[in-house]
Amino acid sequence: MAYPTEFCYGLGCDPSNTGAVRRILRLKRRERDKGLILIADRLSRLSRYILPLPAPYRDEMLENWPGPFTWLVPARPGVSRWVRGDHDTVAVRVTAHRYAGRLCRAAGMAVISTSANRARQSPLRTAEAVSGVFSGQVDCIVDGKVGSGSSPTTIRDGRTGNVVRP
């Protein structure tokens, strides 16, 4: 499925569906070792994937959610390598985007959310652009507006607070 998010269209699926996650990686031509982002409409949907953070970083993370901030948080044991890549963390975000939040609510879970684009290409920002690149390759394209962000979401390391991607 492709849907609008804070900055661009995302490709998403159920993170527990390995076949669907692998399909997204193939569509994007993305290596598995990088990992993928999970989004949710509320923190409780992410709890099965992440371990608790130290108080100062947890508090800062919670102050910025919902919103366009992605955090790398230690992964719970058993989180699929298809989701976390070659890392001991998982990238998570509680989204403030209307469509992305509705998708998570309707699904009743956190969902994979990776930019809708081929590896090393610019993220796509309209349903028409997604259709042009992925026509017939995704099950559904939700037509809607992306958020007003001028760049992909900031990514911070939840263990240190360091910015990984501005």
C-alpha cells in the first residue's frame, strides 16, 4: 500500500508479514541490512517492538510525538531482521499525519513506513507520481496530500539523543 505521510508518500504493510516486507524491499530495490521505519497512531502500538529508553531521551521522544520525528530505539528480542535490518534498534515514529494515522488506527497496529521511491531516487510526493513508478506493483494507493515538511523526518538515536539524519 502507498499512502501520504509527513513529507512524502510511504510504502507500508503489516510488519509481521515477512512476504509483504520483502515485497516492499524488492519494489524499492533496497537492501535488507538498512532496516525500515514503523509508524503508529499511538505509542502503545509500538510497545511490542521497542525496549524502554532512559528517562531523559524517553521524555524528549514523547514531547515530540505525535510529529515528524523518528527515533532509533533498542529493539525487543524477536523483532524481525526484515524490520530492523542489521541493527539492534528499530526506527519508530508516532505520526501526526492524518492519513497515516488513520491507516494505523484502521489496521489496529503499527505499520512499516518507508519512502515510496526506488533506492537512491527522490521520494515521491503525489499519488500520481507513485502510480507512475509503481503502477500495478502496489495493492493500493491512497490519494491524499503529504504533510508540509520540506525534508524527510529527522531521525535521532534514542540511546544518545544524537541526530542521525537531520
